Amino acid sequence: MTFKNSNMSAESSYFSLMFLLFQRSYLIKNTVYNCDVKDLGYYLLCDLIVSTMHNVTISCYSSGKSSVLENLVGRDFLPRGHGIVTRRPLVLQLIHVDESDHATRVAEGDGTSTEWATFLHNKKIYRDFDEVRNEIKSETDRVAGAGKAVSSEPINLKIFSPSVLNLTLVDLPGITKVPVGDQPEDIETLINDLCLHYINNPNSIILAVTPANADMATSEGLKLAKTIDPDGRRTLCILTKLDLMDHGTDAHDLLLGRVVPVKLGIIGVVNRSQADIKAGKNIDEALQDEASFLQRRYPSLASRNGTPFLARTLNRLLMHHIRDCLPDLKTRVNVMAAQFQNLLNTFGDEIEDRGQLLLQIITKFNTAYCNTIDGVAKDIETTELCGGARICYIFHETFYRTLSKIDPLGGLSTLDILTAIRNATGPRPALFVPEVSFELLVKRQIRRLEEPSLRCVELVHEEMQRIIQHCGAQQELLRFPKLHERIVDVVTSVLRQRLQPTNQMVTNLVAVELAYINTRHPDFLEALSTHRQQAPGLENLSLNEQPATQGSISGSSLRTITGSHLSRRLPGTLQHEEQPSSLNVNGPSSDQNPDNLHIGLSLTPDIVSFFCLLYRCVHVTKR
């Protein structure tokens, strides 16, 4: 059975607006979404249509609303079964295509079929509606699971046919009271909230499907519609199962609105029973039987009931609704067109030479990166240090302060020094400071410079990675997100690869100083001379009292090494006439020879002087 399409001015305006939006969407083809124009137009139109004007079917489950949709389409395409079958919203867009409209068949279909369907989630064109049913079922199971659970994620379906009117319908899960299977305990609340989400839109038409063999006053669909549309200005009641009413009763009063008045009217339909479906009765035969039943049982109301009248009524309501919403819809389309035009303008001119453009983008990124380090970038930060300025701060402030806080004699007591001297002299008493003990102690202190140096490398590496993100925010790169991601990955990988060699260089630098202790270095001799000229107790030994020679440490950058570091409190010495009561093979807890004590104290300025020399070398090298 074929429904004639209405030729109304509102419909013409509606499709003119659709074409306008479709035309606007062409502007951003392969620029924003990288997809076909027809798909992009459908994405935008689905959002616009569903958010402005659509027919929403609500009812309790097993009321026949899915059969109503199949009768409107004229095809068996919806899953069937026991209990709740519709478990995801189905946004169904019916598009009338004349058999002579070859252009639409080529643009939207395969060019040969007169009737076909497409889903939003895949590119396949379905000519067999049994496959459409299977796809709806598998897509429902994929999101909602194979049980009885319900999901709010919609399935978008377009059906092109010469036997349909231009309509947009939303099939929602039926309202249920008691959870079954894997449904949660609050399934009734979840489905009610889902229905309210769609019918709350003031531009929607509510189709409250109610079975005629049940008490209409207890209809869940009408009850839910009344909470949102108390005046009934956008509620239409569809009365199903007229042929299943008890013998001796009829639906005259129900259809005339005498029991429950509905402002947009009550339309009765007769669907196929499960026995009819199993017997293979098709939609055309069902529509003929419906017309015969209405003419036989309700002759005075037959012209205002049935599936064909329902389709024309929905189309008429939609056209009237569009006429009322046309000014606002036109404004929305113009706003969307302006937004996409502005977005297009930010992307620059059309790409002609991809290789040249790629080279330009990489060159700009490289220039921006170098300029950020050199401090000549166009957009200089005023709120925080970044780029080369932060790297400079890390070297001259953070790293410098860390080195300055290192005590040259930290961890070395007088006893440690004396023990090292005595171990270096073996069985002979020490008259002079052995070179071996000096090198042993000074190397122990030099190793303390390695950890802060490696930490400095890590901080600089982190800042150079931040520069990558800063330079990647250019508009040319944002236009191509995959290219942006690839450039960031490559540069980050290069920095990561150079991190280990840099750490190795720092480790080698410290190892070089440990390998050869140059006691003839002029700076070492000069600092040593200065320290030895201080007070005999070395209480005022300070790293920042060296002569202000070129490259030497001066000022208050290093804190004073006070007497607490050098003049350790020593125990009393043993008198010559006193003899130990027993031999201690491990040696004394402290050196008891004043001469050895003098030798130990004389070694401390050597250690301090050489550590200061290495401190200056490491800091200058890092810079």
C-alpha cells in the first residue's frame, strides 16, 4: 500500500532548510570530519531534526507500538520476541523517494534499488529488511548486552521508499514495572527518565500507544504524556488491538474521546497478531484486513482510523508543527552555518601542495621552538618563566643554589680524616699528609656533585618537553590533529633519546675529575694558600672568602663553613706516664697523638680547596 506524499508549502520550506544545511555542511567536507558530504549532512540533520521535531512513541511493552511503526513503513524490519524487545531508542527517519527520482537513488543508495535502508553506525546499504532486523538486534546486544538490560544510546536508521511519507519517529523501550532478567531494580525509573528525555522537548509530538483491550484510564503512555503535556496540545493517542476486544464491546466511545479526551485525537489501528506473522501475512495484506475490519465494525469512523490515516495525520501534524517552528528553525540553521563558516575561515586556504604545506608546518614548528629557547617568540609569556628563560633559571638559580648548599666537609669528621691518614701510612707514623689519604677523602666528596647535576639534566629535559606542547598549539598544527600528534611524538622521542647520552656525559664529567686529582692546578694552589693563611683553628674557614679571581667563587653564594665543620671537639690526650690497661687491636676511638691531630687538621683546607675547584668546574661546564 502506498501513501501519497503531501505537497504543502511548509514541507517545501522544511526541505529547503534541510538542503541549506546540507549545502553548508559541504563547506567543511574533508576539513573537520574527513567524511562524505552525505554522511556529514545526515549527522547534522539528525541532530537538528531530533532536537526540533519528531514523533515519540511511548507505551507499556507489548502494546503493539513496534507493529504500528512497521505498518507505517510497510516492511517487517523490527525485532520481535517475548517480553521487552525494544531496549534502545530507535530514531527512524522515513524519506519518500519517487520511483523516478534516479538522482536520490544514486546519491543515497546503490542507484538501482527503489527501497533501501541505512544506519548511522555503518556504511552498508540494506536492501533486505531481514538484514535490517538482524542489524538492529546485534547493535542492541552490542551496547545493552544479550539479556534484558536497557540502554539510552540511540540507533539511527533511515529508510528510503516510495511508499512512505516524510516522518521522523522515535521508538522507545516499553514502560515496565517489574525487572526481569539482568534488569536493575529501578528499571521503571530508568525507562521513565528515558521517555521523559525525548518527550520533554516542546517540539516533539507524543504518540501514546494504548491497547483497546485494556482500561484506557490506566494507560501508562497517556499518564506519562499528561505529566509533560497537561493541555494535550502535542499528544496523539493510538488505539491498538481493536480486533481483540471482548465480544459485546466496541471502541466507539474510546475513538470519539468520550472516555479520555485527547486534543489531537485518537486513531485506532489493527495490527497483525503473532499467529498472522507466523502464518506469513505481509504488511499489505494486513493493511487490507485492517481496512475491511474498520469498514465492517466502525463504518462511520473508518475514514478517520487505520494506518493510512495515521500516517497522513502524522505528516500533517509535522507540517503544521514545522510551520510554527520555521522562524526559530531558520535562525538555528543560520547560526549553525555562521559557526561552520567561522570554523572554516580559521583553517586557511585550500590545500594544493601537501608536501610544501608539510614542510612549511615543520619549519614553523622548528622556528617557534628555537625562538622560544632564544627568547624571541612572538607570544611571550608574562605570568611565568618558560623556554630559555626557565632553562637559564634552572642553571643559574636552582642548580647553583643546590651546589652552594653542599658542605665540602659534610660527612667527614676529624676522626675520619685521621683514620684515613693512618691507614695510608701503614706501620709508620705519619710525618706528612699522604697523597693517598687526600685523594681518598676528596674523591668521596666529589661524588656528591653527581646527583644534583643529573637532577639538573632532568629539569632541563622536562622544560624542553613543555616547549614542545607550547609550540604545538599553533593554528596550522591544530588544523591537522594527526600531524600535530605525530610531530609531538617525534620531537619527544628525540629528546628522550638524547637524555641518556646527556646523563652519561655528566657522569663522565664527574668520573674524569675522580680519575685524576690535579693538585698543581693554579686555582687550587691559590685557594689552598688563602685557606692556610686563616686562623690556626680554621674556625672562620669560608668558601666565599676566596680571592675574587676570574671564574672563582665569591660573594655570599656559598654559606660559611664554620668551626663546627672543622674544629671538632676532641677528647683529652693521654699523658706520657699513663699506660693503657689493655691493647685494642682495632685502634683508638680517636687519635691520641697531638702531632697526628695537627696533620689531620692541616688536611681539611686541602679538601675544601679542591672541592671548591671542582664545584666551580662543574658549574661552569653545566653552563
